[in-house]
Amino acid sequence: MLGIWAAFGRPFFILDSEGPPCGPACGASIFRKVTAGRFAMVVGPDFSTSVNEEHYEEVDRLLKSAFPTDAEARLVRQLRADGDMIFESRKPWDGKIGGYFALSRMSAPEGWACLAPMAVRPEWQGGRLAERNPNMAVGGPKDGMYRGPWRFGSRMLQELAANYEIPLERLPANVPKTIVVLGKPSFYGRYGFSWQRAQKLKSPYPLASTLILRRGDDVPEAELVYPRAFSDL
């Protein structure tokens, strides 16, 4: 049995003898996207799991090591204290946390969420764990092929985006209608986030760095109001 452990605290689909809840074609399509179509089996970090109180110190250390200041660690602590945290995800490997992201509740529009912060253990960034794979000659022609599946951030974003491929009737009620992220369009655009669809939004942050992930192809018009913790940074 192969479980795809997506966000929001439980698996969204499981590929097994009974077939995934969203149907065989849907499950197979999502699985191919999550694995980037390169391998017949999952290669790389373990499946993502939710963050519990027992993981808080580990997350705090990761955020402080991945960023130049402790601002992101303070943001996460404040989001939890304010009750604005929707979900926290961690991707482990070899007993350590390798990647992390937080989804917090936007004050407006209703049902929207913000993806921030997102972090990868510094020494594992860029798929460097793949260098331990005996099948990869670093710098050789297959370097990118073997390194890709070990990119923690990419894998987490692929899993997150895959949730929006699942039929609406199969999704838990707490899945956000839209996820907003501030970052490089050239990076987040690879994983379903759209810069173009965010250009009619009103935001306290530059629209040049604002992307959204949601179903359909509409261009929503709304004012973004971020959780209070963001204004305290």
C-alpha cells in the first residue's frame, strides 16, 4: 500500500487494492504529479505529516537556521498564540525535520489562507541529500534527475498543489478555497501558484511577488487582509 500524506492532518488519498477515494484515474494523475513523473516509486524524503506540539522546538530550530533572523520563528509562535494557524506540515527524513510550511487563516477574504513561512534544512537545500545516492554521479548527466526528488520544498509544494486536483466532494471542509504566497513567480509558478490570477487583488504587499493557488482559472477581485501576526514583524 502506498499512502500520499497530504496537508490538513490526514491522508487525502491512498493508492491501494481498493483504489483511491477520488477514483483510480484521479489518484494516478495526482501521484504522477507528486513524483514528477520520473520514477515508478516514491524516491526521496518521507511523506509529509502534520506538526504537533512535540515538534514545536524542532520547527523553531529549523526556522532559525534557515533564515538570517528569528522573525519567521516568532511569526509561527504568534500565529499559534492568536489561533490563526490552520495547518503546519513537516517533511522528515532519517529522524530529522527536512522541510516545513505553515498555512494561516487570512482575515479576508473568508476561507483563504496564507502560505508562510516555508523552510528547508540548510544543509539539505537544493537536493543535496541526493549526493549520498550511489546511483548519482554528482555533476554528471543524471545529476538533475536524481537530485530533483530530494528537493524538500518542491516535494511539499507538489503535495500541496495536488490537493486542488481532488474532486471537491472528497476534500475535508477545512481545505482553504485559495492559498496566497509571497515569493518568486518563477519558483512557485512551477507548482500551480499563479501570478497572473493575483493581479486584481488589493494587498499591503507588492503584487509583483503575490501568487495564488485555487481551483479554476478565474481572476478574483478581493482585498487581502493578513493575520495580525504579520503586521508585528
